[in-house]
Amino acid sequence: MMRLFPEEIAHDLGLWSLKLLHLVGFKIPKKSIRNKISLKGITFFNKLGLAAGLDKNGDYIDPLASLGFGFLEIGTVTPRPQKGNPKPRLFRVSSQEALVNSLGFNNKGVDYLVENVSKRKSSIPLGISIGKNSDTPLEKAKDDYLICLEKVFPYADYIAINISSPNTEGLRDLFNKEYFSDLISSLKLKQIELSKDSKYVPLFLKISPNIDSSHLKLLVEIILEKNIDGIICTNTSNVHDHFSGKGGISGKPLLELSSAVLVTLRSLVGKNFPIIASGGVMSASDFQRKLDCGADLVQIYTGLIYRGPSLVDEIINSD
């Protein structure tokens, strides 16, 4: 039914419908906690999470938690509200079970998100993804990340550093050595400072699937040197032939690429470094494949759009 509406309208209607069902008491039974895992001091009752991007502002935390996820990641949020890129900017590619989006960090700003998070009732582990405003130049990007880090720190179980979205012009340039080391060092210092008066909140860096092995190796060396806590592997891919000619593709076409990066990443960081896998998980077998490739936790997004809440039930209760 939702596919009869334009993509962004369908997105909003779906979330509003879920919120309404939650308000009247609808819940999906949580049948299984057999995949319970503790990672970086956080207890997850199963290994399945929701990727950032679906709930950008923390408006739907409790309804989404009721679906049975082991954790949620909300955002990406920026210091100031921004509208994102011009519409249309979200497209279904049903023949491939994919989405192409060039949303561009559309969100209501970090203060709005923090207010929502402070009111949530569920205790589900919560990751908050942070980014920079589109009009912030790269040489000042770290200031945006530091603002967001400080504001979300008391409310997050982990914080995702998103410098890998293809939808903010120049953002992936932050992976270049001239910016990357300084950004990571600054965020790590702020994390240590904030932890003195609060709990320790791990930092996870979200990487691109379009990174080559040599560049990935260089980034991993810096990540390990600076004691970043984990990696999210991966964001969407900007390699596609969609007629829009922009944005990132997610869903089924991303599975092979993101899984290949995951295997390489695991070989570089060793067996004990935390990795959250994302990209192309459309079934329980895809979920298991991510675990087999070296993931500790797995996220879905596009799979939820195409399969609905039944995919969550299928994954967390599969044999």
C-alpha cells in the first residue's frame, strides 16, 4: 500500500503508522534473546539493530524499539537544522530491492534530537549518528562534530561518526589524511574529557563501501592508534547507474560490496575489534552472512522498508 505514495511521503506515513500502533499498545513479541551479547560495556539482547537514517530526529524511538530490535541508531544529526538536498531525493528501485537516496542529512538539529531522546521510555541501547552541516567548510568540520558529540554524549550508548555519506558534498574528503587524523584525535580527546564526568560512551566510525584496500589499511592504522572503539561497515555506495545520477544505493545491490569490505576490515583489525555490519541485509541468511564475515552486530534499513517488521522477527527468531 505504501508503495503507491512517493518515497518520502511513504517513509513518513510508515513511521506515523508505527507510532499510532504503538500508542494503542501494539507490540511484536520478543521471542528470543539467545543472541545476547555484551560489547564495549553495552548489553544487547540480540545482534540485530536499525541503521541510522530511518529515524533522523529521534521521533520514533519507542515504537521502533517495540519491533524487537537489539539496538537502534538514530540520526544523522547536525548542529543546526537543515532541509537537506532538493527533492526528489529518495527513489525505490523495486526490481533490485534497493533504494537510492541523496537526502543530505535533512534533520531538525541536535537540540531537537536530544530533547526527544531525553523523553524516551524504552531502555533499548541507542546509538546516535553525528555529522556536519552542509555549509560548514571541511577545515571547520571537526567543530560541528565536537558540538554534536558533547550534546548527545549523556544520552547515547554509542556515538557513530558519519563522514562516509555520499550525499553531503565533500564529506568523504574527511577520510583524506590531512583532515582524518586531526578529526579523530579531536573527537577522542573530547570523549575522554566528557567521560570524566559521565559514563564512557564508545565512538564508532562509519566507513564507505567505496574505499580501496590500501586506503582502508591506512585508516585502520589511525583508528587503532587513536583508540577509536569500533567501526560501522558500511554506508551506502555512490557507484550505481540510477537515472538520478546522484546519491547512494542501499539494499540488495550493496550486499556483496559491503561484505567484501567487511572481510578485509576484519583481517586488518583482528578478531576482537568491534564491528557493526550494515549493507544489503534483506533476509536471515544475509544477516548470518554478515556474522560469518566477521561482524559482531548487524544493522538493517532497506530490508525493513521492503519486508516490514516481519524481517525483524525472521532474523531474531531464526534457527
